[in-house]
Amino acid sequence: MSVTAIVGAQWGDEGKGKITHLLSPSFDAVIRFQGGSNAGHTVKTGGQTFKFHLLPSGILYDGKVCILAAGVVVDPATLSAEINTLIEMGCFRGKLILSADAHIVTPYHKLLDSLEEKRMGDCAIGTTGHGIGPAYADKYLRIGIRVGDLLDPPVLKRKLKYAIESKNAVLTGLYGAEPVDPEEQYEIISKSSESLVPYIENTTPIIRDYMAEGKNLLLEGAQGTLLDIDYGTYPYVTSSHPVTAGGCLGTGISPLKIKRVIAVSKAYTTRVGNGSFPTEQLNSIGETMREAGKEYGTTTGRKRRCGWLDLVLLKYAILINGATEIALTKVDVLNEFETIKVCTSYMYKGGRIEEVDMDDAILAQCTPIYEEIPGWSTDISEVADFGGVPRNLAEYISFIEDRTGIPVSLVSTGPDKSQTLVKDVQPEKLPAF
Ligand code: IMP
């Protein structure tokens, strides 16, 4: 039995989906533990392109168990649409299990998300507008609607009535908006959830049994460490825990069982939404990265902000997650640069620091100090194995390993699954590693 976690080491969009897809064949089950349809990843395989928001990409493999665990917030309409699309393409091949304890995102959560962003004006978070914050807020207020409630219409109606009473006071009183009708919300939610009913189960004992049977489990995080509600750049964060510990909370797996943690980081940095970003390049360098990396959000289509790799932040993410290795993605995006910069420390209040308190306001006062590394200026999309990478790229990777203290075990050189170089370990050996 082994439990491996894949987590984002930056502000999301690191390419976790591709790494999960690549490693899924070595695991018995892939488990998503937090977040909702704010996530988005594209998987390119066998000449086809798949866009996922909620489903783990393991669903493309025959018989692979894919679990949406208790820590996830599920938008029934989005999940149903994603399932239907894959069924129509003939690619819904795995076995989906949806936790009865997961919370659902309702239409009024999405409405509240957008109204609150408008109210905040210049201070808005820049959310994806998918109702994630309001859904998690209701979970902690204990007026959330859980997936299991979808199976019991009288309970669902009663819970909606109480939740909506309080939401309507806010909608009309704070935002001057129209109230929502509980009956109408009930109709929308039950209709969009109809096709999900066969997948709903209590996932905690299922996961426990899998562990007792010695199965290999892969935990798939969404978003990234710097968007964690407690350990990210608050308040410009999401409302869940994308870190390894969130994998325990969101699934019921003991922290002692997670033996391997893969921190996924781009070879540079991106961020969507507002908040500090010390190495951001608001210039032609950032634009080159955006165009070469197609840095536009899968979920919202927004332009991603781009900048150099920040090792102060990466080292922080490695510590918070207990990462055992790095998967370095989108390395090919740096092909064009003659010189590559890496931030290794900051100037803060007149002094040089290598660690920072993770607070958006503090980060805003940090000026990056860079070290320069010669670029490889070569197309690496056809490199077949790690031994074939240009010398300067091998040095870039060694530099990251030296400074972070953990190995880079996977290097992604292009969007296709086949464009992944494995260093140190073979994919089929990974669970036992
Ligand atoms: P929310 O998760 O929609 O509430 O958005 C909160 C913040 O997290 C915003 O800055 C979003 O842009 C960011 N965010 C949420 N999900 C993702 C993601 O999957 N990738 C990158 N950023 C994300």
C-alpha cells in the first residue's frame, strides 16, 4: 500500500493534471481532495485534448477508480456536463465515486461570488466566479448542502429553505439584489444532479478498505500552495487547502500514510487573479512566457500573469507540503531565452532574506534578487530521455535541486503526455519508490 500526493507548489496551473495523468496507471485509485470547478486542466493524449474541471483525469483509463472526496465542493451542473461530454466521446472509462460528504456549489453561491467581487471593487480577489468561497463559507457556517442531501428530497428542501433565508437577507440587504426562490433553486439543483445519483457513496470507508487491501492511492491536489487559505498569500487565495495536509483532511487518510509528495512547479511562475507576485515580468519577457506557454486560464480564459521562477516561494512550498521531489513543468517555454533568471532571495526592509512570512502585504514589499543561468536556446520538444537534454538545461535543473535540497524527478518538455522526461525513477516503479 502506498499513498502519493501531487500538489501545486505555486499559484496553481502548474501542470498537475498532466503529471497525474502520466502517473495514474501505476495507481489503483486517483482521489481529488479539495477545490471545485475553479480548477481546470487540459490533458493531451493520443491526439485528443480533454479539459477537466472536477473529474480526475484518471477517468480516461479503463476501470481506474476516481474519487471526488469529502473535501471537494461539487457544482452538479459542471460535473454532469463533464461526465456527459466524456461519455459522448466514448472516453468515460474509469469508475467514478462521489463522496456523499462533499458539499455542493449552488447557483446562489455563484451569484454571491460575483456580487461580492463587484462590491469589493479595487480590493476584489479576482476569483474564478465559480462560487467556491461562498460554498466553503456555508460549509463552515454549517448551512451547506452536501452531496448526500441530493438523495433525500425533503431534507434537501428543508436545508435549502434555511440557507436561502439567510442568503436572501444578504442579497437584498447588502447587495440590493433580487432574492432567490428556494423552490426554484431546489428544482435547478435536483435536475442538474439527477445523473450523479448512481455515483454517490460514502467514500471514507471505501478509502479505508483500499488501504487495508494494500492498494496504491494517488491524491490529486487542485490549485497550489500559495493559494492555500491558511498558508497562501491571504487574502488573495482560494477557500480550501491545496497542500498535502489538505489531502488528509479531504479524504480521511492519516498523515502517516503519505510517503511520497510530488510538488509540481513550472520552470517559471504564473498567477491569475490579484495579489503580490514578486518576480512578475510586466514586460516583453512576461509576454514571451505567456505566448510560448499559452498562459490563458482553462476555467476563465483570463491572461495569466508571468514571471521568473521564485526559489524563495518554491522552498516554502516544499516545506509546507513535505515534498519529496519536484516535477518541473513547461520547461520548453524557456527555450527562447538566452539567459534565465531565478529569484534566490529578496530585499526586504533594507536587508536580504531567503525566507519570508507568507503574507500578501509583506510579499508586496519584497524585491527579488536574481541569479542568472545561461539558457539552452534549443527546441527540446523531441528530446526522448533525460540523458539527451542540453547541458544548460541539465545545469538549470541541478541548480534547482541544489537550492531546494530535493530531486527533480520529472521534467515536462511539451503538452503531450509523451513529452515527459523521467529522471531517477521509472513511472512504473513510482509507487514503490
Ligand atoms: P476562487 O478559488 O474562485 O475563489 O478564486 C480565488 C483565487 O484563486 C483567485 O485568484 C483565482 O484566480 C485563484 N484560483 C482558483 N482556482 C485556480 C486554479 O485552478 N488555477 C489558478 N488560480 C486559481
